Amino acid sequence: MTRRIDGYAVYFSRIDRRFCSATELTQETMFDLFGAEGLRKGFNIVTFLCERLAIAWNARVLVDLNERRRLDDLIRQCSDMPWHSELKRYASSLNQSERKLQSKTVRYYVSAAIGLVQLAGVRSFRDIRQAHLDRLLRTRGGLAASLSAFARHLRESYGVALKNKKPPTASVRAKERTLIRRIRVTYKRLEETNNAREARAMLARLLADLYQIPLQEVLALTGRNVRRQEGHIVLWPSTRQVHIDHHKLARHFDRWLPSTAPDVMVFEGRNRVQPLSTDAVRYHTERLHH
């Protein structure tokens, strides 16, 4: 207990040294000070501050902030390379893309580009050749999709024409079989478990799979996104209007995800302002398939 209190004191002292007034505390400034891991470890303090100071906290924004920092770190690690400025321009072009790429996607694309340039051993992007790309894809074929944007950038910015061979994709029927099997296995485990954290992970995975909604969006559900009436549950009643009509699934939802205040996370993680993470869901669900 003493160690925990000392930890809280250190946490608050860092806040006191950085900020002059409580109005300066926002999700962005807190992340800038502590980073994702620091916020995770200080979840009790984060919850206290959010409730006491009415700090707006958004799970998606936190993911985005973390991905941007990871991207900055990735680029910074290449600061002594002759192509560092070219890499920064590539990352900037991705962030400004009309497609509005997610921060994680940008990081994947930049990481794949770094892998190719390092393998090529060149001083400039303009010196990359088809042989370099082919050699990389022979051993890391999974990078083909992430390198498609880089190949386009090389063509448009340097006149370097590369043919990016896309790996064969699984058939629609095969993907459907895999999805159906995962739903069955996950639901069976949901019926058997008495562990609340595991049950919430199973429910999140099932909702994402059954209604084809990105898992991160399911985990970002708050109390105001849920309407309950007579055993019938509607998610996002004002927008998507996802109806959980299956009575057993609705029963599990009510059991493991009780009603919450409008701004409280439905899939509560370590605190009431941060949801269960995708990694936690993956941990619980992937164990079922091994």
C-alpha cells in the first residue's frame, strides 16, 4: 500500500511540475507527459482526474495518439540514414492522403518502406530497383499490401516503376468458413465461462464478427450507445441501430455488461474511461483456437 501511495505522489508531482493550472490537463497533454504505458499504469489517477476535472477522454483518440508517437519513434530511429528526409516526406504524404488512412496503417506502410530501403542498402529512394522488392517479398510476402503505397510513391515522386506482386488471397467461401468456426467456438466459450473479463472479451469479439463492425468501434461503446428495453438491446440507436435479437446473446450482454452512465465505457478496461484493449480480446479469443 505504501509503495502504491508513493507511486501516486510521484504521478501527481509530475503533473504539478508540468502544468500551471487544471485547465491545461487534457487527454492530449496527459498523453504527451506520460505516454500510453504511463497512462495505463496510472489508471486510478486518470479515472480520478477525468471524473473530478471533467476531462473528455476518447478511446479512439488515445489509440491514434499512441500510433502517432510510435510512428515518430520509428522515423526518429532512422535519423542518421541518408534517406531520412525522404522517409519523412513519405510519411507526410500518407498522413495527408485523401483516403484518410488510420495512424496504424500509416505506421505499417512506413515500417514496410524502411524494411525495403534497408534491404536495398541505397542512399536514396530513387535507387531502389525491382530486384530489391522481389528479394524482400520472397522472404516476407506479407508486406506486399503495405508496400503498394510505397511503390506508388516511388513512381510518382522518383519515376521508379516497381511491380508489386500481391499475394494470393483466400477465397470468400474460405473466409466465411473461418468466420463461422470462430463464432461457434467463441459463443461456446461464452456459455461456459464464469470469468467476467473473459466473457466481456468474448462478447466484443462476437458482436464484431456477427454484425461485421470493427472491433475497436465495438470496444468504444459507451452507455449512451446502448438502449435496453424488455430483453431487447439496440446498439448505436441513433446511427447504426444494431439490434441484438438473439435472446441468449442479449441475456449474456445484460449479465456481463450491466447498464452504465452515458459517458462510461461498456467494455470497461482498467478504468471507466479506457475500454478493454484489442490485445486483451485477442489474448482471450486466440487461446480458443490452440
